Amino acid sequence: MSRPSHRGSSRSVRRGVALAAVFTGVLVAGAATGSWPEAADGADPAVLASGTGPGGGGEEQPRPGEEIDDARRLVSRSGDRWSAAYTAEEYERLRSGLEGEYVGTGIAVLRTADGRIEVNEVHADSPAERAGIEPGDEIRAIDGVPLAGGPVTDVVSRLRGSDQPERAGPGSTVELGLARDGRRWELSVERARLTLRNVVVAERGDAVTHIVLRSFTRGSAELLREAVAEVPDGHGIVLDLRGNAGGLLGEAADAAAVFLDGGLVATYDVHGEERALHAPPGGDTDTPLVVLVDGGTMSSAEMFTGALQDRNRAVTVGQRTFGKGTVQMPSEQPDGSVAELTVGHYVTPSGRTVDQDGIVPDLVVSPGADPLAEAGTVLDGLSGNA
């Protein structure tokens, strides 16, 4: 394994939901109310760009009774804040995730303003749907353990079984304590291998097509291209990247090419050697486009946003993005574990880096305002309907 990736992770996230990586959740700025899915967004032997937060070199210490592997030993010595270590099994799940598959129940969850964990979405034809779980249901306990505070990522990890991989996998079950309209009940839900739905399209009644792009797993760019091709004449597009934590860098570049007629998408370096990503000619440069972002828009999603912003192809609306622009390279260790260490950075077409500062939208949405409504208003202006 010697090709670069963009990732960030911490031990607690990495061994849990980072193996699922977060793609609809709002990280950092939006973590309190963001929606976090069980779906996987892993690593690919090709260039990858996803992020889950700084790992902080030296955090790779074993749990009680747990042996440290070669990757964790290397990461703990690196001092690299974006480093990550995986067992062979964890990395395989990560890789499978970028193929568009994950093991879970089909639930996306969010934390409400009052601290409850609610079901935000139930994926079609999933074990959760067949078990009768509905959006708005409160999850009160998992495997008999009440949910009392703690990060949403831990909830997702427990739902997927990432915290106990030896007991998870397709066919395993998770016991949920649920509540709805004053009723409380216990339910056993099976985990299954599911397919990600990374591109979701909804037509609004105001000549707006709302496309949610959740992560850049394999095939996402083609799904986006197909969705754009189906946009009705006269419609503009709000492309929603809120909570998109990244994915494959090549997929992000290909997705940007959907809206560009050739030219530079980004450059990145590997140990000082500069490489470039270009869009082929022939993209849609006419449809009015607004890109909606927030604090959960990370890494390759930031590269995508920066490319369209720098190329004056889209107006960006929302909140400042996360700020993850480093390149990591996975390296298989003698014992089969995998370490990812930073080898460089990526840069937008105008020469911007996004590390720490992120991308500031062209229109920053005020707290309490509806970002989607604001995006629609901007789109009206771009379409000449204002």
C-alpha cells in the first residue's frame, strides 16, 4: 500500500464510526445537532480524502488487555495529528466502505437540542425498516446500556458493532431500547451488508433541484452526473455537501468535473512531489449552481467546494468548512496492520490550502436561519428570478 490518502481520525472515532466514517453528520461545528449515519466511508488503495478529526500522534495506546500492533506503535511515535492505525480487519472494512457497502442496521441518527438520540433516517429495505423503526424514534439504550451523553459517534459505533468487531458482522444483532409517543419498547435488530445511498435527489416546487451528496465513495461521481442529467429544464441545483466528510479524492475530482469544462481541479503533493487533478472537457457549465456546506464538510468535499468556488462555477452558502487538507499514505506493516501518516497537502486551483481555516462560503448563513432556504434565494438570483 503506497498511494496517498486524505484522512483524519482519533482512536475512539477510528475504531468506531471512523471505520464507518461520517458522511452525513456534522462534525465539530454541527456535532450537537448533526445527523450521523451507520454507513461506511472507508479507505481505498487509490487516493482518498476523508476526515473525522485530529488524531493527535501518541494517542494510539492499547486498551486494558489489548496488545499494541505495529501500526499503532508507528503512529504513536509519529506525533502526526492526522495519523491513523488500523488492524487488517478494520482496514478491510474501511476499503469495503469505499466500494459503497457497509454492515449495519440502516439507521441514521442525530442528537437533538435537548440531548436525545433520535432516528433521523431509515434506509429503504434495511433491517431497521423491516423491524418497524421510524424517523423520530428515540434510541434510549443499546444492548441494555442507556445512552447518557457522550458523542454521537459512539452511538453509531455501537449500532454497527464497530466497538466489538469480533461480535459484529452480517447476521449479528443489536438490542435497542426505543421510545415513540410515550411508548417504550425493546427490539432486536439484525445487522446486514447494505449499499450506500450517496446521492439523493429531491425536486422542490420552486424550480430548485436539491441534490444531497453524502460522501465520495466509488461511483458517486457517476451517480451525480446521472442526477444532473435528469434536472428539469429551467431548474437550478442546490448541491448539499453538509456533513460530507470526504472519501476518494479521485471521485471528488470526477464529481467536480460534472460542472466544469476541463481545467484544474486541485493539486496535491506526496513527499514534495506535486501532482495535479484535472477535469475533462464537457461538463455542465450552464445550470445555476449553489453548493451548501457546513462544519461537517471535510477533506475531499472541501477540495470539491474550493475547486468550484475558485473556478467561479458555483456560489457557496452555509458555514465555514472543517479545514482538513492534508494527504495521508497508507502503509501495510509486517503484522498486517495498516498505518496512515501525513505525506503532503492539497491545494485548490487558486493556490489555497484549507488546513485549519477551512473554506468560508460566499454567503455565510446566520445562526437560526434555514440554510436550504438561503441557498434557494441565492439560486433565484443566479437564475434571474429575483
